[in-house]
Amino acid sequence: MPVYDRARARLALPIALAAVLAAAAGCSGADDRAAGNDASGRIAVEPDWIEGLEFREETLESGQVTATARHPVVPGANPFTIDVHSTIAEQQSAFVAEFAGGDAPAVLRSDTALLAASGTVLGARIVTDRSAAVPGEEPGSGPAGRSATTRWYDASTGEALPWTALLTGRNAADRLGVLVAAELLERGDVNRERVLETWPDAAVAEGTASPVPTAGATARPAERPTGGMFDNVPEDITPPTPPAPPASPGTVLAPEEARVLAEELAASPLDDIGFDGAGGIVVGFGPGEFTAADAGEVRVTVERAGTDPLLSEFGRRVRDQAVAGTRRLELGAAADDPVPSSTVDCLRVPCAALTFDDGPGEGTPAVLDALAERQARGTFFVMGQLAPEYPELLRRMVAEGHQIGNHTWKHDDLSTMSAEAVREDIERTADAIEAAAGVRPTMVRPPYGAYTQETLEALGAPAILWSNDTMDWHSRDTRRTVTVATEETRPGGIVLMHDIHPETVAGVPDIIDGLLARGFRLVTVGELYGENPPGPGEASGCLDGCVSPTGY
């Protein structure tokens, strides 16, 4: 949305109409205060009582771009933790991909606060500040802005949900927009045209449906609604056309329906939504969204009476438990679920897994150094006969968050072996890796990518292939390996390389930098698949299930 660089003259609204709208909507000003709330009156949770809660901080850097974030990790609420972190990661990936190729600084900062943590509900508000510099000038001299969104969690179903889950459906969202617009139009510093473009049903003009017709349209007299809230509106004023009635109050909106609606309303400015201490809805807008950029954030409160009919069953539960603010979370059986090593959903965020075969070797420490310097993770498919020679390297892999996979004892072609021989080879290799590293591999990469159905059934673990074969073993060309790895990798992809070749090792820093500049998260194979890894007897070469041609 545009940023307005000057204050706007107050837009006078007829007093009679303003009074009618305020009475019908139950709107109150943005300066209401409630004890324990934030400056807007929105309930905010002081989470220090939540056992095991931590706020993780991360910094991503690519060229002149820096993206920092702080997000909550709530034990027993993994879907919520993953959803919040993935929402932030989506923003980071898009920002890095947009500005990484520039020669001027660009900074993205994301922070998270809890809006609800009581009973069976959790809510989080993600605030993102972005700034970029004009080339040759100081940081912040270019585009800047603040935005916020909210994410919610229903512990009774284990579902992470968008803001639309609070409402009964599309009609309720439209009705809430009209109520919010009416409150905005009472302010003297809003851009009236922008408000009415966003919510045409809130148009307030004499004799026209909207003072801002759509392109090519001709303004026409509005049909005058009658009854209820419109009975006392003067004849020379056309009140806003009300949206269709919302669904019955307390309607259960299915999670998938809420997600689809959130996609349909992706451009809606209502997603920064919460509740105040009296149960009213508070909606926030960033600087410049409907006012001048220097006017700060704008917050609108719609009182409980005006929004009660709009809330779904989940929305009412969120409101009631947020208002009650009991210091007790009821997370059910999920309370004992361990937090995954990665809390980013790679089905939403562009991820790739860098994999290294045939090691460890003399170049492996340099690969680990490059990964560590860039906060990236890799997966190492280790040969069993080498494991006893490099126990310290294997333990370092584990300590730094990398994954170790099984690459057979000495790189034999499993497709030519009997099922019993395959089992013996895989078990022998797994034993050696576990003895050296302290962890037992759960994934196998068959040498040459060669296998039969009998091979797969004998592995006792999924066969992990690849979607991008750099052919580094063949070319022994650093530049070619870097080009293939960075330019031919797709989201969800698995990249095949070998850390035993010096030419490959030399290119790893550039490969990581190139993928980070494209907005990728570099994760282990296990993290790539997340909660849906391939099972024993299955072969997979990337997140969406593709299988590569045979390679080396």
C-alpha cells in the first residue's frame, strides 16, 4: 500500500451518520486502555510463567542484506511454533531474494509477542520492520515500512490457524471491515480514498454508492438500505451498504476453510487482529497504510457487542480465554512432544538439502566450517569403513546440527547384492557410525543411486536420492559445480556432492552464499521432509517425491 508523505486535512463526516455508525458498530477510540494490555488496549501476554518457553533469535545474512528474527518455541505446541516461524521465514526468504543482489544495505527485523496463552488457545503477533538504502546513501534512505500479522493455535485439535479462523466466514470478514472502516473514517488523519477503496461497502457519500468508482465505472445513486441501524439516518445521506449477514454466531469454521479464506483475503489489512480486556476486537495498521507514514501505527477497537455475532466458535474461545488470562495451558497429549530440530515448514518456505557422499575426508572440516559460518546445515552420507578413522569429525557433525546418513560399508552396488547381504552391509555400517558418532543413521543413500525393489525392502530405512546431481565427481570443476548447485536447485531439492574432492570443497562457500541469496533455507534431509519423511522401503529424491536418474 502507498505511503503518504504529508498530513491529510480532516475529512468531515456528518455527525448524525457518525453517531449511527458508532451505535451500530459499537466502536470505541484507539486510545482505550486496559490494565495489562499493550498501548493499543490489545491483550498481550507476559509469558514468563510458561514452562519451557523460549524465544529463539536468528540472523540471516546475504551480501548487503540482514534479516533478524525472534520467535517463540512453545513446548507441546509444535504446529504453532512451526507456523509462526514459517510465517517469519516466508517473509525473510522473499526479502533476501529481492534485495540480495543489490549494492545497498537492506534490513528486515521480525519480532513476536504472544496475544493469548490460556486454556486451549495460543496467539502470536508478528511485527516486521523493513528498511532499504538508496545505493550510495545511508541505511534507511530507501523504502521502509512496518507490517504485522497474527497466527493462532487450537490445542484441542492441534491445528495452527490464520486470523480468519476467528470469524464465521467471508461475510463476517466483510462486516468487520465495514465496522473498522467506519471507525477509521472518524479520524482526521486518514486517507479517505484509500479506506473506501479497501472497503467499498463502507462508502459514505451523498447520492453515490462510492466516491471512488472502479476503473471505467460510472458512479450511480446508491440504493438506500432501510430498517434497523439505518432508520435514523437523514435522507440526504446515503449510509454504507451492509455486507451480507455473517453465518450464525459461534459457527465452527473448519481449519481448511479458514486457510482457504485467508488465501482469498491475503491482501486484507485485518490480519493484525487481537482482543482487548473487554472482549472487543482490536485491529492494527502500519504507518502509511491509511495515514501519513510519520503518523505511526493506527489501531481501531470495535467493542464486543459489535463483533460478537461475527466470531466463530474458536474465535469466541480465543476471546474468552484471552480475557480470562488464566496462567494455565491445556495442551493435551502433545505437551510431551519433543521440539523438532528445525521449526520451518519446507512446504511453505524454499528449502534445500546439501548432501555430501563418500566421506569423511580431509576436506570435510572445511565444509563444516563453511556451513557453520553461514548458519547452514548439511547431510553427510558416510561410508562405514571410514567412520572409525574420523570419530571427532562425526561428533562435530552431530554437535553442529548436521545429519549423518548411511552410505554402505565400502560403496558397493546394492542392486547386485542379495537381500541378506544388503541387510548385513547396512547394519555393519550403522554400527560403525553409531560407535564413532553416538547416533545411528536413519536414512540410506544407495551408492550410484542403484537399487531394486528387493534392495529397498532390505534396507530397513528410506533410500534418499537427489534432485540435483552436480556431477562434481566427473567434472572436478569448482566453477561448474557452483553453477549447477546454485542455479539448478529448486525448492524442496536435494543436492548431490562429494566432500572428498578438493574442487567441490573449494566451491561450498559460494554454493551456500548463492542459495542463501535466492532465499533458500539450507536444512538437513530430515528437516526438509519434516513430519512426513519417506518410510522404510521407499525411495525419494526431493520433498515432493521425485526420484532422480541414476548418478554416482
